[in-house]
Amino acid sequence: MTTQGVLRAQAQDGRGTVPLSTQVADQFPILKRRIDGQPLTYLDSAATSQTPQAVVDALVRYYTHYRASVDRGVYPLLLEATEAYESSRQAVADWLHSTVEETIFTSGATMSLNLVAQTWGRTNVGAGDVIVVTEMEHHSNVVPWQQLALEKGAKLRYIPVDDDGKLDLGGYAQLLELEPKIVAFTHVSNVVGTINPVADLVRAAHSAGAIAVVDGTQAIPQMPVDLREIDADFYAWSGHKVYGPTGIGVLHGRRSLLEEMPPFLAGGHMIKRVSDDSSTWTDLPGKFEAGTSAIAEGIGLGAAVRWVQEIGLERIRAHEQALTAELLSRLEGFPGIHIHGPHDASDRGGLVSFTLDGAHPHDIGEILGREGVCIRTGHHCAQPLMRRLGIAASARASFAVHNNGADIDRFMAALQSVRRVLEL
Ligand SMILES: Cc1ncc(COP(=O)(O)O)c(C=O)c1O
């Protein structure tokens, strides 16, 4: 699709002829920045998104207007902070069709996944048990299970990924015959962009008697997610990839499991009664939220969720899919390029990973960076997948709601500079 095509697709989204990116770009203060006199072309939202003014305002208002702790007092400032913080939780729960009791605030997806491994995992996994993950996981959905397997003498098995970057479902069926205790997989790959059939994978895991843990970190910012339909036992994600602050994330858990699990961290806020020798735990979700909460970040996350809801994830998905389709087609004829992952934009999230013959991804990133084009390079915290793809690293461009065809034009021009500088 050409830039004009992208603009036409955007214009047809029912809200007039102004492209979505134009409607929202002004709301991101950072996009006014120039890098060595050139516009900022931010194509690294899969690593961390930029922040709209509405979220910055929510943070500033908390710090300047009603900063106080939450839940531990009765004075007006504290009540205001508690109300704002808990209304964020409610907004998150409503958005994804979860409940407040099943919506635990953590520091991010990494902590959410570690929480499950260290509590449900340590209680329920024993020697010889099988844990299944996929070859396309981010390290945060591999290493916690690896540690658990090492500690308990359990076995970690990987669902293979095919040459198109999709899960080998036959291989999955075979692994389920081992009757695993846990199956953990990503909703959307952060490297190849593959959108996995999560509801089907969860159903199959349940039929085999396993619990299903889904890493939703890359899905939440870019597509509608209904947790009732997915029916995972645990679903983890991070706020900073969905236009929210850093330092806040979420773990959604099935209530019956959360209730029987031991707490993760122990200390203030998570107790009901502390006697000299033992303690009892407070109700959900507080049982898993020891210590002073990330209050500003939680409030900022609520602002981010409301901001995204106002735009609508269907529109965001259509916009980013059109940009991805255009980038894929423009890269196709580029000399020496190898695109990793599904070739159809409808099968992948809004990102494209690639390698270029004769160019180290690090050099690509640096040359693009000089022209104000920000992309991610490296192993993307997915070394098992890098091994499967037979590469050490790749370059990755990823989209957000504020990107447009001009960003792709600047990216392509900068890629030509790579060929020139490296004399390819
Ligand atoms: C698919 C996926 N899972 C998990 C994570 C870890 O997220 P965080 O570092 O915010 O905990 C990331 C971050 O890049 C990711 O892309």
C-alpha cells in the first residue's frame, strides 16, 4: 500500500478525512522534538510507547494537587488519591472485561509473570512435571519458568515456531500429550509480530489439564482484547507500552486461583492480621500488592486507558495494520533485505523485524538514529527465537497511533543511507 493508500484507508475509518495520526500526533509533546534539526521519527513503540499530554497531565495533577498515600488514612487528600488510584483499576478491569479483584497492579509484565511462577508455580509444580512455553517468547516469559523448572526438577519444553514465524500447532498438540502443568505463551510476538490464536491455545491447554498463562504485553496496545473470550488463567501486560507511565503493569488472574495462591511479596498493605508468628492476608487484589503502591503510575495508567478507549482500539489496529502493510510492501523490493515473520499484515501486529545482508543491525540502528529515525536493534530479549531464525540480532520498526506515511518515507530514506554509508 502506498502512502496515499494508507491515508485513504485512514480516511475511511468513519471519522472524516483527517488521518488518525494527524488527529492525535499533536497530543504527544515529544513529537515536537527535533534530533539534530530533523523531525523525530519514533518507530520503537513496541519497546516503549510515547506519552500523550492527557497522561502527563494526570501525573502532574497528582504530584501538584493531591499527592498522598493510598488506603492508609482518612484525610481528604488521601481519599482523593485512593479514589483516583482505584478508579484506574476499575477502568482497566472494565476495559478488558475483568474484575477489580482479578486486576493486580505490578511493576510490569516481567513482575506479573514472575509472580505467577513464584506463587502458583512453586506451589503446584514438582519434580518431573512439564512446563510448556514457545520458541517465540520474550525472556520474561521464559526465564521465570526456567528458574522454576531448575528449582523443582521440572522440564521446560518449547512449542516450535515455523519458518513464517507462526506456532507449529501440531508440535503443540504433541507437547500437550505430556500433560504439562503450565502452558505459557505470548499473545503477539515482540519480534516477528505473529498474532497467536490465544483462545484456541488456552482451550487446548485446559483440555490437557494445564493452566494457561498469556503474555499480553504486545497485544494490549494495539488490538481489542476481551479477557472473557480468551479465558486464560493469568494474563500479564505492561503500562508503558500502552501510552502509560513506566513502572506499572498488570496481572489479571482467575479469582479461584488467586485466592488459593500464597502471596508473592510480603510486608505492609497485603496483610489482614499480623501476630508474632504468622499473618493472614488481605482480600484480593491487595494480597498481591505489598508495600506502598506505584500511585502516580497507577493513576497515569488509568488516564492512558481512558485515552486509548476514546480513540478506540479497532481504529488503532486498522491504522497500524495499514502502516505495517505499506512498510512490508516497500521493504519487499529493497536489495538484501530479509523480513522475519508472517508476510501478511493481517497476521501480525504493527511491527516489522528485518535483517539486511552486509549490515549489522547495530549499524543500521545507528545510521538511522543520526537521521532522527528510532528503531530497536538486537536480540529483542528473545534469544531462543533468534536461534530458531538463525540470526544473532535483527532491526525492528514498530508503529503507534501517531505514526503516518511520512514516518515510513523517512525510514526508507534512512535505509538508503545505510546502503550508501556501508557501501552495500
Ligand atoms: C512480549 C513481551 N513480553 C514481556 C515484555 C517485558 O515487559 P516489561 O519489561 O515491561 O516487564 C516485553 C517487553 O519488551 C515484551 O515485548
